[in-house]
Amino acid sequence: MTKNNRLLIINTMDHISMASFGVCDYLTKNKIPSKILNIIPTEWSIDPDKVNHNNIAISNHLEKLDKYIHSFNPTYVTILFHWKEAISDFVYIGEYIRNKYPNIKILSGGFTASYFGVSLLKKYSFLDYIIRGDPELPILSLLKNEDITQVPNLIYRDDSEVRVNIQTYRADPELLSTLSYTNLEYLFDYKDYINFTDRFLGFPIYVGRGCVHNCLYCGASREAMLRHNVGKNEKTYGMVVRSVDSIIDDLKVIKKYTNRIFISYESDMRLMKKLLRRISEDSELKKYFYITYGAWKVLDEEMVYLLRDAFKVDSNKSIIEVSPEVFDETDRKLIKNGGVYYSNNQYLESMDNIKRILGGQVQVVLFYSRYHKTHNSFDKLIEEYKNLIELRDKLKHINYKFDYTHVATDVGSRYWQEYIDNPREINSFIRELKRLDKTSKDTGIHFGNLCFYFPNELNMEDIMKFEMIVHFDESLSRDKTSYHYVLNDYNHSEYLKLLICIYEKYFRGLKVNEVLHDTLRNKFIRESTHMVRKEFQSKQKLYKGKVV
């Protein structure tokens, strides 16, 4: 009977997919008890076949899992596979539950599970079901024991066969607006999660689902969402946004738990501005929260004023994230096509607006990434980086943090589709994980994201050299005295040539992580200033590829 079914949603990443809270609310309103458990047992092992089972942290997380399975007694468990980085914990937890609790039905959902679908179910025998795309009605139908062949968005195992139902479902704005996404009573040990979100970016506020933009690298773009979901085509699939009233209600719930929130959804700017006005007009909410705001576009003057009027500001707690991704405008137009493209002049004007209206009370975090398809030669990488160094100097008047990392090859993104052989196969993903792991060990490069994509024209020697140059610059820029001394004598182009020269003379053949060791890092800073003082005082031409 339906009343006997209970759902435990297990999340194995730092951040919990926001839809999980809505699903619990939806099921609870339909008399099906539902809870969320957040555990990260294998600590992001990059290769699911190489988990250290003797790690004491794993035992602690498994004890927690056992505790809540025994106390809550679920008949179904959902193991979220939303973000691709969760692969090891997804597999580990799935196999553990299947072996220890064979009567519990195991399903999965989320971007990554939806994308791999049939392939995932064929590879991992611990899985009984996968829900592709929107989960609300499908999971309710499943837990109400309805005819399994009629459950929309469902992929399931029928004896030895994997079957895909043809019925499809997508949630509408009306349903999403009736659900709560901030009721933390659905989450076991929610105080631990709030402590984490308070230290990081704040609790995420659920505004809507879907996107109208098509950034090449993004696994949540319009095209990528079509690949994750079912039964929709380009003309009919778009964003589904909640009502402003429902979001305001959620804010009044979450304020019981925290005063730090994260908002990032710019598929509908009119809705976003309306929301901020409502917050500033509400006596309970105005100036209550510290905000981390993720901007997809440049913030116009009106938007900056709205943020100022709605939220408290503090340089240690208030953040505006901006993601230009690349400096070159032509490249940006290709990579961030559609409504999220902006010129560098628009970008700098937005930074001036933030400084003028908010002063230094908000930190601006600027995200740039390397190895996009346009970065197809070492010279282009160096030119791009030179421009970024010059930009850093131009932005000294604002309170900013510069984040330059490897572009993530999101599952379902255009990069993924173009670069990965057999992209829909989970074995292709695991193959790329192992290849990236080997590349990291062979080169000493620590990849800040799962960066599977490199332009074909780049060889590993170019990548190694550029990684060294980036680390040299980051090390030197932290040593302010040496950095400013070097830039005193050299323009930005000469400065980068100097770093290349140091690499060729002292560090060629070493792994990147070896150079990052304290002794060699100090040697680099010492030698860089020495070379400026002694070897290049006459401003002789630096080599092009070899030491002169």
C-alpha cells in the first residue's frame, strides 16, 4: 500500500540539489514521508574503481547512513547523481545499500543520471530506476505503486531488460510555486548543512528551472537541458519560473535558519528585478540577508541599486559573482552566445557601478577559465593571459577576487558533445575520468574542474608550459614586493616572456606540483627578481622559445 512507502533522498556532494527539498514537500503533501540525507563518504575520489575503503571517513559516513536507514526505514532510496563529480560516491553508496539492504528499491535522478539514462542502468546493477528530467509526478506515481509501464520519464529494469517509458512529464510554474524549497526540517542534521552554506556562498534560493541561453561549456544551458530531459523540442522547451510570492514565502522560511543566501537565475531579468523590489518593500526581509548574487550578465545601474536596497552588505559576507570566462570579446561572443554576451566596456562600466553604489562593502569574484575551443595555441593562451593581467591592474580600485581555473567539461554541454566519443555512454565518462587522472599524475597539474576538453591543436608540452606560467604569476603576485618590482621594469608582454624564460632555464622537465613545493616556489620568486636585476637590466630581447 502507498502508506507504507517512504523515500530517503541521499545527496553525495557538498551542495544539495535544490529540487530535492521541493520533491520532499510534494511527496509529504501527498502523504508519503520523505527526508534528505547529506553524506560525502569517498571525498571526491576521481576514479570510482580506486576508492580507499579503509579511509576512516568512509566508515563514519556509513555509520550515519545506517543510523538513518534504521530510524527512518525507507522503502525507496534516491541517490542523487546531479553533478558529474559525484560519480564515486554515487557508485559506492549504491553498491553498499544494495548489498546491505536488498529489499530497498534504489532510483536515481539529476542532470547526470538523466543524461546517461539507459547506459547508467545497464552498467550498475544496484539501480532499479532512473527518472529523467522533472521528478515530481514520476516519483509520486512510482511510490503510489501505479502501473510502472505508465510512469512518465521512467527508465527501469524489467528482469534482464532495460525499458524506457514513452510517457513524458514536465512540471509547470503553478506546481513549482506551491512547493517549499527552504523547509530544512526535511533534511537530517540540517545545522551541519547550514554551517557549510554559511561558510561558502549562502543557502541557494530556488527561482526556476531551465535556461534560455546556450553557453558552450554549460551543462545547464538550453541545449543541454534538452539532452537531460525528455519529450521536448527546441520550440517548446524553455524556462519554468516560480511566482515571486512563492519565492518570498521561501525567504520567510529560510530566515529562521540563516541570514546568508545565494541567488543566481537570470533567464528572466524582469522577474529578478521584481523579486528584489519585493524584498526591499517587505519589512521582514529588507536588509535581513547577506547576498551572494551570481550574475550571468553584466549588472546595470538599476540592478546594483536594487541589490543595495534589498540586502545587508559586508565585505566578508556579501559577494557578486561575474563570469566573463574569457577576455577576448570575439571569443566570448562565441562561447557565451545569446543574451549573456557583453563587451569589455560594458563589463568595466558595470564594475564602476558596483564600486560607486556599493563601495568596497561587496566582494566581486571574477571567474575566467582556460582551454576553451578558441585557445588553440600557446601564443593565444599567452595573449589572453596578458590581457587578464592588464585587467587585474585596471580593477585595483574595486574589492575583487580573481579566479582563473580550468573550464569544466559539463556533461551534456556543447563541449561534451563535440569532444567526447560516444558521449551518452557512462563508460565514456569513466574513461575520461581515468585519462584526466593519469594526466594529472604525469604532469602534476591539479585540475580545479573536471576539464576533459582541450583544443586538439594544443599538445601537452604547451599545456605544461602554460600551467607553469600561470602558477609562476600567481606565486609572484602573492609576493607583492617582488611582483611590483618586476612590473616596474617590464610591461605585461615582457613580464610574461620573463616567466617563460625562467621556466625554460630552471623548471623545464619538472611537474607542476613539484614547482609548487615551498622550496622551489621560493626559488622561483628569488630567481625571477634576480633575473630582472642582473640578467635583463639592459632590457635585452628575451628569447622566443629558447633561452638567449
